[in-house]
Amino acid sequence: MVKKRVLSVCGTGGVTSSVIASKVSELAKKNGIDIELSSSQVKGVNTVLSSGKFDLIVTSTRFTAPDDTPVVNCMSYLTGINEEATDQKIVDALTK
């Protein structure tokens, strides 16, 4: 299987994106999906996106990709509410 590139985006590029990245990493491993994770804060995301194509952007803030890259809001990973639906959106995006 081809390695999928995932970008985790939050307001400051720190703790929140790390929590989300950790959950996404565990989810990918559990589902046999090989991923490469990067993190960014919102204000620097365009620079990161210009460095190459990403297969998925996961975020804790409102964000719309400047291209056709799928975006999944992962606030559920921080609140613990409806995590299963978020998991499914991520798996669907990474396996299509």
C-alpha cells in the first residue's frame, strides 16, 4: 500500500495537533494504513501545503483546504464525543 501523507493543523501547531496526530497514527496502524504525519499551525499551513501534496488534513479548527485535499475536523478527539464517526471519516478518506 502507498504511504499516505496526513497534515495535522491547529491554531498554534502545538499540543492540539499533537493529540490529533497521535490518535490518527493509532487509527492508521489499527487499520493497516501506512501514513506520514506532519503538523502545522493555521497561519503557516499554506507554506507547508506548498511543500507537497497531502492526502488528508485533520484539524481542530475551522479550515478549508486551498485545493481538493479532504479535511476532517477532529474536535471529537479532544472532547471524546462522537469519536467513532471521526475515525470512519479518516479511514474513508485514507482508503479511497
